[in-house]
Amino acid sequence: MPMGKLIWRTVIILLTITLLAGIVFVFVPRTTVRQMAVRSGLIENTYYQEGDTEWDNGGVEEYYFNQLPSSYNEAYRELYARLSAGEDSAPIYAEVSVEDFWTAYYSVLADHPELFWIGSSAQVQSNAVTGLVAGYTIESTVPENERVTTRAMLEAAADECIRQTDETWSDYGRIKSVYEYLINMVEYNAGAPDNQCIQSALLNHQSVCAGYAKAFQYICHRMGYFCTYVTGKITGGGDHAWNIVRIDGNYYQVDVTWGDPVFAGTMEDGTGITLMNYNYLCCTDDEIKTTHTPESAVSFPPCTDGSYNYYKINGMYYENWDRDVIYNALMASVQNGESAIVMKFGTQEAYDTAKYELFTNRLYYDADQYLMQVNGVSSWNNRYSMDDEFRVITIQWL
């Protein structure tokens, strides 16, 4: 579940006002003296000055920062600087309301998965008179004295994934490799510790959607690719997190969590397909919108290009139904010793016909007969799934 959904918005009133002899005395903590000087214009905010065009961004393209109105710049830059420096509790010099603080805070975390020690709760302290945020305190999942070691471990884990690729590969090929690596390495576990952070996926190998998505984003960033973090709802109303990547100037939806076969819809015996699901690798808005709805607070880039559709690239795509073509594909699959055959159909009519011919008329019967003959047995069982949203049929030869 995305971190933003779990933040406890606790507002602590720091400012005490006492009326004495008709005079208002305002008592403030000593840490706010500099804050007051910055806000009054007596000194500059050391974290951001209006008109800045260069600042530390951790070497990544900050999509959320770039989508925010400029009025959020100071709060975002100060928060990022303080959090990345390990200031788990600090005053805020920027003049920012509580609501705007949370917008900037969520944006920093969405842009920077490398802030791995930030847990799923935080508090803000606000001024009772002005309503502006005075300071914040985050929950930390990693003690300060362990962060250097943990960071080194995370970098090593990410680099191990990157070593599975080759720089001569296409960008799509390298991104696909990261998708596959995480699915193979991480087990979905709703009870996994620190599951809103990248260490749950990269070090503990048990996580939920937030951990999958942030780990994917973190590795892509280390490879120099644009990748942003998306939160929203899925079919049934649950909170979810996934990613958008950019290849050759075009944007693509990626949901590593739903690539795990544990999410594949299955039929027959309930045994379940054990194959990786490529529906959510570099798919389009039209394909993902049937099950995923992003939050409306951020405008995401349109994902309309279908050039990197996994099924088209790998010869598994059939625009129209052709019985002979499908029959030959079934037989070639078993004769070549493949563990499964996956078929995506371009039209609803072709998909509906395929379901009828395959599972009512048992078009795959000859393929099973071949497997029985080769293996010297008198019966053969299959696992299969039908994904109505993506019009994909999978038959796994057991």
C-alpha cells in the first residue's frame, strides 16, 4: 500500500499565547528564532532562494517536483535537503500551510525512493496563530547509526540486479530485466516489515506494492532511466502503487507487483499459473486503466505507444482468429519442449473465439496427446488462465 495513504496527519500546537496587562506574549522554542528571521526576510533560507535554477536533486529527474506549482518549490527543496541529510526532526523555514506541507512531503518521497529509512508515519507541528508549519518529526525504520551500512547494502543489491543486464542491450531489454529480477526475487507478503521502503524488496525479499514499485524506481534511477512512482486505486477499490518509465521519449506503464504470478487469474483445479505475467510491462494507459486508476492530484504523462508490447515483440500476438495458425502454434510449443504457450489477441471477437475453440472444442487436445505419447502416460493435465482485460490466454503444459 502506498506510503501516502498511511501517514498519520498529527498536528501539534507549539505556540502558547498568554495575555498579560493587555499585551500578547508569544513564547516560541529557541529553534524557531532563525525560522522567524527567514520568514521576515532578515536572512535567506539556506535551503532555497527564489530564482534558484540549480540544486541538489540526488541525480534523478524529480517528476513530482516538476509538476508542482512554483509556490511549493521552497518547501519541497528544504524538505528534501533536510530529509536526505538525516534530519528526522527539524524546524521548517519555508512558509507553508499544513495541507501544502503534506503535498510537498509526499512529492519528495515519491521522487526519492533512496530515502529508505522514512517510515509510514510522521507528525507536523503548526503555529496556532499563523497556521503555518513550524516543524516535523518522521518515524524512522532504520536507526541513524545503521544507515550508512544499510545504504551500502541497498546499492550492492541494486547493482547485482543491474549486473544481470548488458549496456549493449536496448533500454527496453534492460528495464524488462529489472522487472523480471524483482518478480523472481521478491515474495508478496502483506505482513512484511518495512514494506513501504525499498529494503523490504531488495534486502528482505518480501514486500507489498509500495516496496516493489520503489525498488523498481530506485534501480531504474541507478541505471540512469526516468521512472516515477504512481499511486491510485485498483479494481475493487484497494490502494496500489506502480510506475511509469520513459523509453525513447515515450512513456509506459509498469506494474511489477502484478507481474508476479500470484496475481494471475486462473481456472481449472485452482492450482494456479506459475508463469510471470507480462501484461503490465510497458503497457499503455488504455490497457492498464481497466484495472488501475491513478490518483488525480498529479497529472501523469500519457502512455499511448504500444511499441514495446511484450507479446508483439515475442511473436505471441494474434490480431485475428485463425484456427490453423493457433493449432500450429500449440503443436510447435509442445514439440519444442516449451513449458507454456501465451497468446494475446488483438480484438474481442478473436479472443472470444479463441476461448471457445480452445476450451469448449478442446483445440489443444492434440498437443496433450503428443505430450502423453512422449512421456508414456495415459492422461495429461494443464493449468490455464484467461485474462479478459488484456485478452491473453495462457496454457501451461505440466
